[in-house]
Amino acid sequence: MKNTGKFILDGLILSAVSLILRSAGVFFNACVTGKTGAEGTGLLTLVGSVYGPALTLSTAGVNLAVSRIAAEELGRGDPGGARATVGKAAAYALTVSAAVGALLFALSGYIAVSWLGNSDAAALLRLLAMGLTLQALSSAMAGYFTAVRRVTANAAVTVLGQAARISVTLLALSGSIGNDPRDCLFAVLLCSLAADGFSCLIHVILCRIDGKRLGHSGESRSGIMKRILSVTVPVSVSSFLRSGLVAAEHILIPKGLVKSGAKYADAMAAYGVLGGMAMPIIMFPASFLYSFTGLLIPEFAEANGTGDMNTVRDTAEKTVKTVLYFSVGAAAVILGFSYDLGMAVYGSTYAGRCIRVLAPLIPVMYLDTAVDSALKGIGEQVYTMKVNIADAFISVIAVWLLVPLLGLDGYIAVIFISEIFNFALSIRRLSSVTGMRVGLIRTALFPLISSALSVGVSVFAVRRLLFIPVGTALSAVVGITLSAGLYGGMYFALKRINCLQPHSANAGFHRVR
């Protein structure tokens, strides 16, 4: 990296913003869940399974194409190329998203009744369809600011948009809407649509102001569009097929739960707890991580575009090692205080159980996301497309077979199978392409030992020394804070005595299995 200090500063800014937003998001999600109930949350998740493929088809690859191609143009000394890239990508995103949105709006009634088996979903789908163009345009603008390393612009837009979304929605829910889950869900999505429009407007204004300082590209307009399509098409195909298969998976889950013996309302409630309560907690620590991995795409793209494979390899190694250490610690903390988190945030012991079961999968999930970003940054989007499609097919088949037999436990097993399969193939590909060397003992053993010790000491202190009641917010806050402090202290201590220093290039490769 040419400017490590700026990269770290940008990452810290985005991490702080992401942490604030995720904290607000967890609070917001708890408020919405309390208003709509678990069944309403399950309906929202079900609607999202259809909206997901539509959003994916509208936006997939746009942010990646802009951030990667614009970064390559800047590396070649052609800032005008970066300006032309965002303009062409925005036009592409607007055209595709408008067509997809119109189709989803027209078919909303049919999809709600025939696919989802719930007529209440039609109105929700129409609202979501209206926001597709806004999301697509914002995605293109965000990619531009990532490429030119102006993360504060994206951070400002995200904060303002989310603040508007949360404040307006909570105001609406506290008004005269009533307690009907359908009315509450409609209000939530209507407020989200307004917030998306606000965010998109700010993004466009900032991008036009910033883009004026750039010149014109020496590359033909058709040449730029061809490069954009070379990124967006495989990513869109992959993401759309995967999202479509995931939608089929989510449609099959409630039906499978009913076949396993559960009532439909209970099945939707259980599904809502897992997807709408447990998963946000599981992914919460990633707010620190994903800020940096998003910034890695232009770094990988610029180094790969100039043929600097040493930088590509070193960046890949540092990324995997850092993410592994962070994710193992996060998994241990969430596992140790899962019951406290479930009760403190949602007042649900079942949510705590789901959090505990999913916590061991955190390192695989976090690493898979980071590795996927690295692969796309070096132009391996076709490979990731193949892996994602294969993964989605396996997941659908597994849901069809396991959920009717095992209920929600079967779906949890499917999540494990899917994540491990995807990660194994992705890390193998990144290793072979970049020559990355990851010492398994030095990158996995120390995090495991450190996390076990820090969480064990924290649990003992909270339960036996401080006598804080189990399942309270105080128990969760004190325990997590103490665990994180001890874990971070062990990390810096081990690093200081050179236990965490990377292997030399000739030290050999311990393949991650």
C-alpha cells in the first residue's frame, strides 16, 4: 500500500461509523420486532427473500466495477477515466434497476399469493420495488468515493441516511399506526424508501461536486462500458442466481418447518428469531472488519493492474491473518455471553440459543467475506460466480432434505455446510493465485488460546466475583468489554514478543483445511 497511514485512518473512520450504525441498527431492529412481533419479522424476512434477487440484479457488480476500474485508472494516471467510469456505471445501474423495479411492481400480487402464500406481502413488495433505482445509483456513487479514497463522503451519506431512516420510522411507529403488524411493516418500508431517496440525493450532489476536479478520459466511451460489463455481468449473473436460489431456500424453510410438525405461525416466528434476531448479533462485530475489507478492493485492483504481485500477496496474507485473529475473538466473546445477549437485546432465551449455536461459525463467515473481496479485487469474479452458484444449489437441496426432518436445526446445519463449502474453495483459490502463505499454527492457535483464556476469566469475574445476574444487559456489557480488553491485551503482548510475526516467504505453507 502506498499510504498505509491513510488506509488505516480511513478504515478506522468507517469502522467507527459502522459500529455506530450497527449499534443503532440493533436497537432499531429490537424496536421494530417489539412492534411487529416475531411473526411480523418472519414476514419481513420472507419478503426480503424475494426483494433480494431484485436488488441484486439491479446493483450487483456496480459498486465493485466502479471502485475497481476507477482505482485502476487512477493507478494509470488517468483521473478522467475514474470520472467516466462512475458516469457509465450510473447509467447502467439506472437502466437495469428501473426495468427490474417495474417488473417486480407489476408481479407483486402474483408473487405474494403464488410464491409466498401471503397476500399481505404484495403491498410491501411494491414499496421495495420503488426504491431499487435509488439503491442502484447510490451504489455507483459509493464505489467512486471508495476508489478515490474519500471515505468520509460515503460515511457522511450513510450516517445521515440511516439517522433519517431510524428517526422517521420510530416516529411513525410511535404515532397512530396501531398494533397491526401489516400496518407497522408498511410504515417501516415507506420510511426506508424516503431515507433511500434522501441518501441518493446527497450522494449525487457530492459526486458531481468532486468529479469536477477530474479531467476527461482518454479511453473511448465504449471501451469503458465494455470494462464495466466485464465486471458487472459475471457478478450480476452469480449474485442473481445465488439470490434466486436463496429466495427458493427461504420459501422452502417455513414449508419445511411445517412439515416437521410446527404450526405455520410458530414456524414463521422461529424463522424470524434466527434470521431477524440471531444473525444481526452474529454479524455485529463485522462492523469493525468490513470497513477495511471494502477498502481492500481498490488496493488489490491498483496493485494487480500494475503487475505488483508482491504487494498483492503481502496484502492477502495480512488480510487473512488479521481477519482470523479478530473473528476467533469475536466468536469466543459471543459464544461466552450468548444467553446474556439474547435476553438483553430481545428478551428471548431462544434467540440466545440460536446465537450460541451460530457463534462458532463466525471465523468462517468473516474470512469468507474478506477472501471474496480480495478475489474480486484481482479480477477473479468469474471464479466466485461459479462457487456461489454451486453453493446455492447445494443449500437449496440441503434445505429440501434436512428441514422437514430436523426442523430449524436442519436449517442451521445447512448454514454451516454452505459457509464452510464456500470458504474452503475461496481460500484455496486465493492461495493459488497470489502465492499467499498462511502459517496455520501461528494464525489459529494463538487466537484460540487467547480467546479461551480471556472469555473464561471474564465469565468467572462476571458470575463469581461481581455477582451480576445472568441474562441482563449489565452482564452482557461488562462481560464483553472485559473479554475484549483481555483479548486485545494478549494480542499486543504476543505481537511484542514476536509470536505473531509472519513467516518468511520460504517458511512453507500450511494449507487451511
